[in-house]
Amino acid sequence: MSSHPSNLRWLMVSLVFLATAINYLDRQTLSVVAPVLIDHFHMSNQEYSRVIFAFMLAYTIMNAVSGPLIDRLGTRLGYALTAAWWSGAAMLHALARGPWTLGLYRFLLGMGEAGNWPAGVKVVAEWFPANERALASGIFNSGSAAGAIVAPPIIVWIVLKAGWRAAFFAIGAVGLIWVLGWLIIYDHPKDAVREERAVDISLWRLFRTRFVWSLTLAKFFLDPVWYFYIFWFPEYLKRARHFDLLAIGKYAWVPFMVAGLGNLLGGWFAHTLLRRDIPLTVARKSALALCTLLMVSAIPAVLTSSASISIAWVSLAMLGYTGAVANMLAFPADVFPRNVVASIWGLASVGSGIGGMVFALATGWVVDHYSYMPAFLGFGLMPLIALGIVWFILGPLTPWRKLDEIGGTL
């Protein structure tokens, strides 16, 4: 892949960064206006958790579909279709009349947004060599933090000026502009040196590999921690820390700004280890371990009486998550050929979606019946389970062509 024009591969990952930022702008609109909608529609925390559940249900189903679909349609067309779908669904939120219609539009949003990460993983696999993939993945995944950073001030400003319906419509429309730019700019690296031949592997056979099912299980415990922060943090600031909407707009973006650094630091750490000839498996898993341990910061975040210190601890935990994911995003291309990496990430993200559904409902019930403290304690410990699965069960990140076959014992 040494023949890649460097300016082009960074341009392509920049487009994925923008798509990911827009994806999170759409996703975070509900989180930022949640305190307004909960009061407006007279929802309990459990009812709000069901709206989140609707998103996660669609997200889970479509993770299993969108990855193979993007592998089949190709990156350019597949990414454009999924982004157009989620942008239209985001705009539909402006028509919500209550919890049920809000849940319906949230379901449609989840269907589209599931395609962003399989597509992003495929772009990185197509354009970047192994030693740059974690860094490139961290760059595009930092779009999630960028979108979440700008979401609170922008959305609060729109809500205060024009109402919450205008916020959903305006943010959704931005995605359609990106789709047009993507279709004009993106192309495959025609001059790339192909490092492997394409292989035809069924989804069931992929899932039966130790790599895929253990990655799926790890994401079941890891990703719901992030969903907790993106869906519940503004509501936590209002109910537990007594922030008004204006204060949420001023401060809720801070942890996401720090999380953006995690994407780059996690990828940079792995890249540095690889440049020092540390074996790939050791480099990736060591970077993942360091970042995952930072996520335990959720526990002191809920124990402190200071709102500012709590935000600082949450910021550190979110930095740990994004650093960990920057490395996990590189895993599929480390092991499998490029023509199936979107499918693999989609399958693994089914675990993410199922975990998100289970723990979203659990969070709503716990907060209604107890407080936020048990939720933060649980989400501080769950990353350690994910780390144990990756370190002890996932196995070595061995390139597929060095194995006798891709089978159930991989």
C-alpha cells in the first residue's frame, strides 16, 4: 500500500470523520433536549429508557445487516445510502407527538446510524496499511466526540431561538449535504497494491470464529458505557447536579472534548509501540488495556460532591473508552481480508446493540427506583470484563493468510 498518495488517504478518512461527527450530532440532539422532552411529554425515566431502547433495537438489527450490505454494495454507495437514511430519520423527529412517535423515529434513526462504523472500518482497511490503521480509526472515530462537543451549545441555541422541533430538522439536514459531498469526492484507491485476495466467507462462518464471537461479547460489556454517557449525561446533570438547560449547554460538551483526545492518544500509543517493533497483538492489546483501565473513573465521578470534579472524572472515563475503541476498530483488518471487515464489525456491533438495549432499560429502572450511583458503579466495572475477554479469549491478531483456514477455532 506504499503507493497511496498520502494526501488522498487522509482526505478520505477526513470525510469519514465528518460523517461520524454528523452521526453524533443527530444522535445527541435527543440527549440534549431530553430534559425538555421528558417534561413536555410527561415521561418517566423508564419511558425515556424505552425510547433509547427503540434506537438500540434498530441499531442492533441493522448492525448485522449494514456491514454485509456495505461489503456488497461497496463503500461509496453503501455509505451514502446509510447516511441519507439516518439524516432523513433525524429530521422526522421534528414531527414527534409523544413517547410512541418519538420512539418510532428513534427506531428509524438507529436503522441508518448502524452503518457508519462498518463503513468507516472499510474505508480504513481500503486506504491504510496495518501500522496506520489504529491512528486512522482514531481520527475518524473522534468525529463522535466532535459531534458530541458541538451538540450541546448548538442545539441549546437552536432550541432557545426556534424550539426543539427546529433543532431536529436543522441537524438532520446537515447529513444530506454530507451525502452529496461524499458522492462527489470518494473513490477507491485504484493504485493501491493489493495485499490479499478477496475471500468469500459466510456470515455464520465468520461469527463462529473465536475472534468474532469474543469481539462481540467484549463489545456487549464495553459499548453500553459510552451509550450511558451520550444518552443520560445531560439528564444526569439536570437531575443529580441541578443544572438548567443553559448550564447543560455550557458544560455537557467538556467530556466529549476530552474523549476526542482519547481517539488520537489510543491510536498514537499503538502506532508508537508498533514502530518499536512490538508484536501487533501485544501493541494493540496493551493500548486497549491502558485505555480500558481509565474507564473505572466512572466510580469516583458519582461519589464526589463537586459537579466540576464529577465532570472531570467522567471526561477521563470517556477518554479511556475512545482510546480503547480506536484500537478495537483496527482489529478486523488486522486479521481478515478487506472485503469482509465491514461485515465483521457489523456482527461484533450486534453485541454492542444488545448490551445497549439491556443496560438502557436497566439504567432507567435503577435511576427511577434508586439513584444514579448504582449505574455509575456498574458502568465503571463493566469495562474490566471487556478487557478480560479481549486479553484472554480473543486470541492473537494473526493475519488470516498465515492460518491454514478461517474456521471455528480462529
